[in-house]
Amino acid sequence: MGKTEHIPPVAQRPPSSELALRQPYLLQTAIARQQEEEDEANALTLADLLQMVLKHKWTLLLVILISVSIAGVNTFLLRPTYRATAVLQIERAPARIVDFNQGGGDVDQMAVDESVGLKTQYELLRSRSLAERVIDDMQLDRSKTALTPAAKANPAPASSANSSNSYLDRIISGYRKLSTPSTQDAQFLGREAVVGAFLGALSVDPIPNSRLVRVSVDNADPMLAARVANATVQTFVSLGQERRIESSSYAKVFLEDQIKQVKGKLEESERRLQQYAQQKQILALDDKTNVVNQSYMDFATALSKAEQDRIRAEAMYNEVKANPERALQAQESKTLQTFKEAKAKLEVEYQQNLRIYKPDYPKMVQIRAQITQIDDQIKAEHGNVQSLVKAQFDAAAAQERQLRERLNQTRKEVLTTQDNSIDLNLLRREVDTNRQIYDSLLQRLKQIGISSNLTTNNISIVDAATPPLFPYKPNLQSNLVAGLGIGVFLGLCLIFVLEYMDDSIKFPEEVERVLGVPLMGVIPVGEKKRSTQNSIALDVHGDPRSSIAEAYRSVRTALQFSTSHGAPTRLLITSTTRDEGKSTTALALAINFTQMGHHVLLVDGDMRNPSVHKMLGISNDMGLSNLLSAETRGEQLIQTTTIPKLSVLTAGPPPPNPVDLLMGPKLLQLLDKAGAVGISHVIVDGPPILGIADSIVLGNQIQDILFVVRAASTRKSNIRDALRRLRLSGLAPRGTVMTFAPARAMKGYGAYYGYGVEPAAPALPRQSA
């Protein structure tokens, strides 16, 4: 066992009260912020996407190269296809044969109708009837090669073709024997194949913001493509003309038949109107109807006003009856005002004399008699006011009754007049309607007679198709661009799949974004000749100019600026799982603080898998487990090392119940005594968080936690679970350290590691256990 230091006992306050007062706000805010931080961490930014692409750039380039190569080879294997195009002009459709809307139509409706008409013409160009008409006119169904698909592979050499297709030919011939159609079916299928090929080669493309439309035909023969395109547009124009002539003839016959029917209806309706007028002896009801209706409206208005007057009079009467004093007529009555003023004067005089005379004094009796008399007069006047209001109410009610009776009489007259005029008006409207329809049909018949002599067509050929000089497809440039686009898409998809499968933190930029904890340093991967953990940690002392030593000095500097009073005096180093470099980080930071002249105590808190004694080459026969189990005092267990100002408390023999030991007060008492003996910093190498509760207990005693994350190793979900356990226990890491960072992850972090000259410290001799 190495040297030991004596730590005198120091009076301390109860540790339980100190733990209860440390950072109580963490537990309250951790759960509320947890989901928000995870949502922010899961959101990918443009920088993250760019980083992923740069990481897998060679994979992306390989996929793009393969896609472009396939597109280029496929382009050279395809047979050239030529496109011949003719241009049609489709004017607005002629007016309808029967249109009763003689006024100007709605502009929006006209625009909709025109749009529908153009779409109808486009579909007619793609119709089966037009295709069959062109096929029959050009006898395309008699030529076996006229409309064969153009875009197929160029024929390969005979030897390779025969060798590769012999087996396929046998399969096809056997299938044909089993499914050979009848002669009639074969003709039908052949016809369907020709029509399908024609429609597949035909394309109709309207030119935007115009009445022009391109009609194109694709074929391997440029001359045939031009002939078919011209035949298609010419046949379409002819069919349109034929439909117009047929529609005019049909419309003429239809209108003549309708005119005969409407003429008979008009004559019958006029006859019934005349008979009804003679039977009822009706001359003209319009003037009488207007007079009776106006009288009814006048009486209705007068009755409404009378009802309002009666309601006001009734309300006034009820108010006078209920409270004569507050009635408006009582307040406006000058007589009542005079009586009230006289009474008020007598009451004042009575009160003044009451100071001198007794109530039985004759003068006082006389004044009271006068007041009583005035009260009687006021009461009588109120009765007069009530009688007046009552008379007004009765008059208003009588006038309302008279107007209501007169209105009822007038209503009967109106109803009688309306009964007499309804049938007559119905007959008149029937006559007017029939006459209007008859006149419209006659007018349309005349228009049809004129237009039938005209052969104008709203469809005309603007440009006839000419044989194309260059193939339409395959287009090498567009195919290469398409291959490039497909390659980029497939490459990005492959990158995202690879990234999704590798759910670990690989770059320093991901730490704060994913974990929501500040990044205090990035430790690079050690050189091959120094690949052991022991040498990596001791490089800080033995080779201060190494990149690892510089990286840990950066972590130490970040810790010094993490609080207002400098670096934490107690620091727990932990990680998600084992083998992430937490023990190395704990030893390296302890050595860094000793280089500043601080006395540091390094405690190996991982009693399940201790490693500090292995890195320093010291004994682990007794340590923290002995202290916590009350077997030995702490000052007897601390060992010194050959590194100046560095003391170590190893883990000791593995106990059966590490968590129960850590929950006792002895470790906290030891930590509190450390300052009394000149130890400025206590660094605890804690166990991993997942799977065990040791680090949670240590964290609640130490509070300041440094979280270690190994690059490209631990899954993000496991790291989040570990941090969630800390937050739910009221703990929050002060920062994180990324270890084993590859060279590509050190951009921006390790550019100046090793900069300058620093005297090398003497090599650390190893101690035997």
C-alpha cells in the first residue's frame, strides 16, 4: 500500500440537511423541460443534413455514378423515335341551336363554357372513333410494322440473341399453343393492338394562353409520323364539319316539330282566356285591385298607430292608478304644485312655531287644520288627473276597435278581388309564355335556315406536320440529367438509411443539439503507439504537449469558467455505459488540476468495476468500500502517488451492496473534511448510469457532474435515458466531454492542439501494487 495522509476530524453539520437544500429547482424544472429538449434535439437542421452528406460523400458519388452510367447505357440501347407535330386552331364554339337567353350572358359562365368546350375538343382528338377513322383511311392495320412500338432495344448480334433467347422462345411458343385464340378473337385483338398503338403514339398538348393545340405522333419512321399526324388533324377537321352539318339538319327538323306543338298550345290558351273573361264579366281588375290594396295598407298603418296610442294610454293609466304622485300628469299639474308649495310652507311654519307653542295651542291647531285641508285638495286633484287619464285610455281603445273592424272589412274586399283575378292572371301568363316560346322557335328556325347554307368551321389547321430531321428520344442530355437526379435521390435515401441505422453521436455539434447539455471538450483518439487507457490518461503528465493533454486542459479551462467561483470543488465523472473513457477523463482532469498547484483527491467510486488503481499501478486492497462499511477511517485509506499533489482513494474490495453503502453519510463527511486538510478538488470516478443506481446516489451527494460520451459508440436513446434518470433525480450535468473523437470530428476543435512550446514533465514511474 502506498503512503497515507492523516485527515483530522472536523465538526460538520448533518449531511442530510445539506442535501435537502442543494438545487431544489432542478427536480421541478427537469420533467417540464425534458420533452421540449428532446423535441428540439430530434429536429434536423440544414447543417446536420450537410454533415451527414459530407460524411458519406463517397457513397453518394458512387450511387450517382452508377445511376448516370445506367442512364447513358440505356440511352444508346434504345431505338430513335421521331415526333411529327401539326398545330390546330380551335375557335369559340358557335351559338347553340336553341337558346332562350337573349340578354347578355354571364361573363364567368361564358368563360367556364369555353373552357369546357376546349377540353371537349382535346378529348375528341384522343378519342377512339378518330383513331379508327385514321387507321381505316390510311390502312394502318394492314401494315405489321407501321405502328409497332418505337422505343425498344436495338437488336443485338445474332449469336448472342439466339443464345440468350432460345429458352425464352420455347416458353413463349408453349404458351401460344395453350392460349391460341380463334380467328374472330385474333382479328379483334389485332384491331385493339393497332388502336392502342395509335393512341399511345398520339399526344395532344394545348399551348397555354392561346387557342392553339399541338397534335404530335411518335414513330420510328419520320415520314410515317408526319403522314399520320397530318391525316389525324385533317380527319378531325372533317369530322367536326360533318357533326355541324348533321346537327343543323337535326335542329331544323326538331324546331319545326316544336313549332307545331307550341302553336296549338298558344291558340288553346288564348281561347280559354277569352271564355273566362266573358263568363266572369271582367273588364279590368288592375285599377280596382290597386285601390283596395292601398286602402287595406292605410287601415293597417292607422291600426298600428292606434294600437301604440292605446298601449301608451293604458300604461299611463296604470301608472296613475298605482302611484298618483309619480304620474307625469300629476307632476305637470300647476294646481298640484300650488297645493304642495302651500303645504310645504305651512309645515315649515308649524315646525318653527313648535319651538314656541305647544301642539294644543290654538294657532298650532289652526295650522294643522290648514295642512289637512290642503291634503284633501291634493287628493281630490289626483282623482281628477286619474279620471282624465282614464278618459284618454278609453278613447284610444275605442278608436282601435273601430279601425280593427274597418280593416277586417277591407281584408274581405281584398280577398274577393284577388280571387277574381287569380285565374285570369294565370291564363294571361300561359298565353304570354306560349307566345314567347313560339316567337323564339320561329326566330331560331330562320337562323338555322341561314346557317345551314354556310360551311364555316371553328377548327382549322395552322401548321401541317413535316418529317422531323432529328429524333425526339432518346435524349442523351435529359436522360443523363434524370439519371443524375435519380442517383442523388437514391444516394440521399441510402445516406439517411445508414444514419438511421447508426444511432450514435459522432460529431461534437450533435452533443448540445441532441442532449441539451453544454460541450466542454473533445478528446481525440490516441495514437497507435499509445493505445492503452493507462498511457492515454498519463499523457497529460508525461507529455503535456500532446493533443490529448491539450484537449483535457481545454476541459479543465471550461470547468473553471462554468461557475462564478471557478471550477467545482467536487466533481463526479460518469457516463451512460462502460468503456466510454470516464475513468481516463477523471484521472486526466485530476492531473490537470495538480499542474495548477491544487491538491486533488481522486476517488474511485465504481466499486463494481474499479480501474483507477490499474491506471496508477497502486494497491486496491482497501479503499472506498472499507470506508463506507465502517471498517476503517477515511484518512487511513487515502494513498499518495508519484504525481505531486495527487491523492487517491481506490474503490477497495467489491462489496455485495454498493448502493446501500453509498447512501450512508460517510462519503459526504469525507468530502466535507477534504477542504480542511488542504484538498481543493475532489474528483470522483463514478460507475455508469444505466442499469445501476450508484451514480444517482453519488450525484445527489456531489451535485456537480461531468458526463462523458464516447463518439460513434453509445446509442442516442441510451444517452437520453441516462440523462433522463439524472433529471428525474434532481440532477443536471454541468457539461459533457466527447471522447475517442475521430479526426473528421476534430475540425474546429483540435487545430491548435500542441501549439507553442511547453517544458515536458518528467516521466511517471509506475508503482507496484
